[in-house]
Amino acid sequence: MTKESYVTKVLPDSIKFYIPRTEGFMDVVKEIVSRYGSMSLIELDGYFEGKFEPVKYTRLEVHTANVNEQQIIEYANNIRAKLKQSSLAFEFNNKLLLVTKS
């Protein structure tokens, strides 16, 4: 019986961005891929800000190590501004945060 060598890597931080499918969406996705290397995408309908008509959203999830929560909040705010949104929701280690324009 032969044993193969392998390495495991633990990525303790989980970030899930809820990104609206608006103009500039793909640029944000490409930026996140270049920053974190891998991700998963799930499409969903969102009913936010009291709207009755759904908006297409994508939940973009990445796993990483050594991330500072304040840096992620600032990064999410930059995404919000790029997409010209009044707010952007994201989860950091299973905590939902909402970044809103002041």
C-alpha cells in the first residue's frame, strides 16, 4: 500500500458579498478573483430597500486567512461606491454587515 503526501490548508475567514447585477458587476467580480484567487457564485432574487420587484443579486463567497474586519468593511464600501449603490450587504464569518452611504 502506497501513501501519497499531501498538505492541508485551513482558511478560517469566510466573506460573502451580496452584489447586485448592475453595470460594473463583472469588473468587481474580476477584482475579487484577482485578490482572493477562488470563489463561488450563487444567483438570487433580492427584495431590498422596500422594493416589490426583485433585483438579481449574486452571492460571491471567498475563503481566506488573516483578514482584518475593518479592511473588509472598507473594501465593501469601495464596491458599494463602484456599483453606485446606497448600500451593500456582506457576511464576514457569519455576521451580516450592511455598509450604507452616509
